[in-house]
Amino acid sequence: MTLLSVSDLTIEAGPPGDRLRLVDGVSLSVKAGETVALVGESGSGKSLTALSILGLLGEGLTPTAGRILFDGRDLATLAPEELRRLRGADLAMIFQEPVSSLNPLVTVGDQVAESLIVHGRASGAEARERAVEMLKRVGIPEPARRARQLPTELSGGMCQRVMIAAALISRPRLLIADEPTTALDVTIQAQILDLLAELGAEAGTAILLITHDMGVVAETADRVCVMYGGRVVEEAAAVPLFAAPRHPYTGMLLRTIPRLDQPPKRALYSIAGNVPSPRDWPEGCRFRTRCTRADAACTALPPLDAAGEGDRRAACFHPLEGPQ
Amino acid sequence: MTLLSIEDLKVHFPVRTGRFGGAKGLVKAVDGVSLSLAERETLAVVGESGCGKSTTGNAVLGLAPVTAGRILFEGRDMARFDEAERKAAWREMQVVFQDPVSALNPRQSIARSIAEPLVIHGHPSAEIPGRVDELMELVGLNPDQRNRRPGALSGGQRQRVVIARALALSPKLVICDEPVSALDVSIQSQILNLLMRLQEELGLAYLFIAHDLSVVRHIADRVAVMYLGIVVEEGPASKVFGDPQHPYTEALLSAIPVPDPALKGRRQRIRLEGDLPSPLDPPPGCPFVTRCPIAEPACREARPALVDVDEGHRVRCRVRAPEGAANS
Ligand SMILES: Nc1ncnc2c1ncn2[C@@H]1O[C@H](COP(=O)(O)OP(=O)(O)OP(=O)(O)O)[C@@H](O)[C@H]1O
Ligand SMILES: Nc1ncnc2c1ncn2[C@@H]1O[C@H](COP(=O)(O)OP(=O)(O)OP(=O)(O)O)[C@@H](O)[C@H]1O
Ligand code: SF4
Ligand code: SF4
Ligand SMILES: [Mg+2]
Ligand SMILES: [Mg+2]
């Protein structure tokens, strides 16, 4: 069952008349219980896509086209009150910066309990008790004592776990996690990823995971959407995507990652050129300026199903064939 | 030949800890680190956030106070250098930090930034523009862009500017503190290739501080693994990655996500419980004892010694590398 479906989402910045397009016709979907990874270059529009699903786009940013359905309901038609109720109950988010997204003046226990109280799912005392339980689940030692502390008294890794506890306590149906482990060390990252998988499986929570780490993608995702230049350029199940990427950008991205089993000290494969900023996107295929397969056809914009097959899609006129 | 040797280095910072800045504490950021680096060699220092990697590099650069221990450059104790000798030594060692944005003056052209060390060290001014062009070409920048401000460059190009500036005085040693972590993945490999090529062409030695172990595996000759201010394992990269001995190194390596979804769920991961303890309040004895899966009660008693387990491979663990069993 499709839980979330985003179609043709377009987000622009700036005043009418002088608008800059940052997200350009993004479509993606998440099924109930599934983990979908959203990957891509820095600035490709991953965070903006996530924020707009929650209706949390910052000032100056406008969704100018597209439709977002959650559980079949069009989020644009919900009253602000209904949207707020959805957030924190059925839809939760973990942000890129754990420390700055927690309130420094409220104890972590109260912050974890908040969504239960706000949504009237538990009384104050019961909610606090469940918050302590949740803090324990996410691996915080001495949870009862920690619950009474302020975020500033906790390490970055612990704050991250507090965010996760706060997001998961109401057993949301969809969790959007924006780089939830980027600021963490690998041993802590491993704990958090295990925890997300465990809690996800237990409550049937679907996860939209934004990351730039292909290792993390491989270890967590069922399906992957690859973004480049404000567009989804490839979408496929994780195993076939890694084994046989179709879009040249995906192929190059996979080849650039240094691997432990690679002979050391040799030149690494690298993608020539720089990530173009939205102001400098080339006409036609956005990857054209760095693509080794580009030709005259690529001055037109390839649609996502230009190279479709089964449930795979790729936006390319000359897709890669077979294992890379 | 040994270019740099760090002997039993300690860097302790006094800090105020109480909520109102009352109580005094001591952060033992680096607490007895010994390392050496040969010419043309890459020594990587890895370990979790806050374990003292940057502080070690900063102490070498004179940017962190040395509480105890010695730093020898080309065999000579830097603490005994006079002003002229220190200045000469600092020509020979340069640094590339993580964040190319804050490393460059946004109002200066990149040519001026690259020329800065040349000007400071009294390079003849007539030769400077030529040298700047040469450096830009060396790091893969087009000299036509010399008048640009850093704001008009991409992150990868800015890091190239920082590297060009570090190479201006032809150093022997470059301390790279997380040189690619702020860059997008597709740009990281460009910069790593550049660093490897420059090492080859110019005979540079790198003290390479990083937390991305896949990057370290690729670029390092030797690796030192730090935990809470001390080195817990050190050796040739092939040994530390291929045959890790310290339980922390094992956990660290097993936690690296592998980019192959076909292996999903089939890998055995060593799961550590708990966080890195606060450096203000380290556990007695072995610093890893609070998270170690094979700890014994005796581990709390004394800090284990760094014991040779193999040629150039040293491990600090009383279970895996007991004292007195060296080279057996
Ligand atoms: N408020 C804003 N006004 C103008 N441009 C913005 C604004 N917020 C984001 N952008 C731009 O929109 C583009 C997409 O940003 P977004 O944060 O979605 O990228 P991302 O894919 O999440 O990147 P990263 O991997 O670096 O987090 C970027 O070029 C960014 O600079
Ligand atoms: N000037 C200072 N005053 C007080 N404490 C400091 C100072 N500089 C560093 N520290 C502390 O010393 C410890 C080691 O810090 P350091 O920056 O060397 O760690 P690191 O290994 O480089 O970590 P990261 O991977 O996060 O960069 C940390 O606990 C840090 O908070
Ligand atoms: S459409 Fe053309 S330029 Fe774009 S990725 Fe495919 S081959 Fe490359
Ligand atoms: S000395 Fe003890 S606590 Fe320390 S790493 Fe070895 S077994 Fe673990
Ligand atoms: Mg982002
Ligand atoms: Mg550091």
C-alpha cells in the first residue's frame, strides 16, 4: 500500500517574477513499512523535498506545483490544525542537526513526552513514564536521570537518540530522517541504524532516509531514489541499483566511493567537474556537463521513465546497460 | 628518515565545568601520545570525535599548548628552537583544515590568499605572481581564475586553493585535518587523488587526520587509532585494517557501512554499548573499559602499555597484547 506519494513537486525561491527553481518536478513514493533512501549531491534538493512534505518549508520558499498524498489524503487541502495533528502523530521527522533542533530550555524527558501530551494520547505522568521507557529503548544509560536533564548536558550522540525517541514515541507511520547519523561516529552510527531498523520493524514504521553515504543506503534501504540538480534521476530497489545502475550519475557515484577492498594508493575514480548550483543548471539534462555519454540528444530534458523497465526508472537518453 | 616524532605528548586544558562556571576540571585531550612520521610517508590518525586527533596536530603546529612531552622535527626538539629556527621549521610544515570556507578570507582574491605565506616569508615580490600561477596549475586550478573571490568557487575548488597555499613554501610535512569531510562525495575523490599525486611529485609527508576509515585505508601507509587521548593501536595500514588486534579497532572497522546491499543483514557487527566517556571524567585504567566487550575487572586497575605484537604493530590491551609477551 502506498503511504506517501509525492508527484511533480516543484519548489522555488524568491519573489514572484524573480524566482529560482530549486526542486523541479520530483516524484517519489513510500509504501507502508518500507525504507526508501533519498540520495544525491549536496544541494540537489533532498532536504527541501522532505521539508515540504511536512509543510515546513522556510520563508521565501514556495511549492509552486505538485501534489503530496499521505495515506490518500492531499496534504495541501488539510487545515493547518489537521496538518499539525498529523505531524508528530503519524508523520515524524528527525533533522540534520540534533542539538539545534531540540529546545535548550526544556528537559529531554518532556521533549520526548511532548507529542503524546499534545495529541492527548496520555496524561502528563503517564507520558513522562513512557518517555523514560523510550529513552531506555534508544540506548540512553540511566534514562530516568537523563530525562530530567537539559539537551546541553548530553553529548551529540545522545541528543541524536533523544530526537529519535521523540520522533518514534507516538509510533508514526512515516518517519522522515534527514542525515540522522552524519554528525556521529561510525560506532554510534551503527547503533542508531540498528535501532531505527528494529523500531521500524516493530511498529511497522516506513522510513524516508536522506543520506549521502552509499554504505548507509546499502545497509538500510529497500528502495533508492537518486537526485541530481533538483530532479530524481533514478529510482530502483537497492540491490539492482547497486548491481546495475542505469543512470550515468548513479554509476559514477557508486564508483567514486573508496572501498575497503580496493587496492590502496591508486588514483580513485572521480567525476570530473563541479556540482552546478541551481542558477547554473545546464539546459536539458542537468548532468550533461559532467556526463561522459552526453550527446546532442541530451540538450532536451530526459523524463524519469526515459529508461524505465519493471519498477525501475531512470532519467537518461543513453542509460548504462548491465552490471557496472 | 624520521621527519617528525612526537614523544609522550600531553595537552591538558583547564576548563570550568559547573553550570555557573564554578568547578574547575582538566580535559586531558592528549594524554601521552607517541608517534613518528618518516619523510614521504602518510600516517593517518583515526578515532571518534573528541579523542584528541586535532589537538595532536595542533600541538605540532604550535596551535595548542604542550603540557608535557617533546615534539622533534628532523630530530631536533622544537621547544628549544629560537625564533628564526621556529620560523624556518614552520615553513616546512603546513596545514589543510576541514572547512575551506572559513580558511579563506572572503574579501581577498584567491591569488592573494595563495601568495600570503610567500609574502610573510619575504619571497621576492617580482617572483610571486609566477609562483602563484605555478601553484594554481599544480592543484588543478585555472590561473585565469586568480582574481576570483572564494565565494565564486565551488567547495572543491576552494579546498584546492587552500592546498595551493599550503604548498607555497614547499613544505616537507602537511598536516591534513579532515581535508575532505566537508566536501560532497563526488568531489572527495578528486581531492584525495590530488593529495596522492602531490605526495608523489613533491615528496610530501602527511599527518592525515580523518574519521572516514575507507578514505584512510586508501591513502595511509600507517595508521594510529586513538581513544580518549591515547593511541590504542598503531601499525602499517595493511595490518591495522587486515588484522586488527585492539577490541576498539575491531569495533570501529566492523561498524563501517559496506556499500553492498546484497550483504545486508548478513554481516556480523560488533555492537558497542554506551557512548565515549567524557574526557573530563575518564574511567580509571584502560579508557575503553566502559564499552569494551571483552573487559576484565583488572582492566580498571592500570592503563595497559603499548606492546609490540608484530613488526611496527603496537597494541594497548592487557587481554590481546599482555605485557611481557612482546614479539612472542
Ligand atoms: N531558503 C532558501 N533560499 C534559497 N535557496 C535555498 C534555500 N534553502 C535551500 N536553498 C538551495 O536549494 C538547493 C537545495 O537545497 P537542499 O537543502 O534541499 O539540498 P540537499 O540536497 O539537502 O543538500 P545537502 O546534501 O547539502 O543537505 C541548494 O542549492 C540550496 O542552496
Ligand atoms: N581549547 C580547548 N579548551 C578546552 N578543551 C578543548 C580545547 N580544544 C579541544 N578540547 C577538548 O579536547 C578533546 C579533544 O578534542 P579534539 O578537537 O582534539 O578532538 P578530535 O579527535 O579532533 O575530534 P573531532 O573528530 O570531533 O574533530 C575534546 O574533548 C575537546 O572538547
Ligand atoms: S541524458 Fe545524456 S547527459 Fe543526461 S545522463 Fe543520460 S547520457 Fe548523460
Ligand atoms: S585492556 Fe581490557 S578494557 Fe581495555 S581494551 Fe583490553 S580488554 Fe578491553
Ligand atoms: Mg540536506
Ligand atoms: Mg578534529
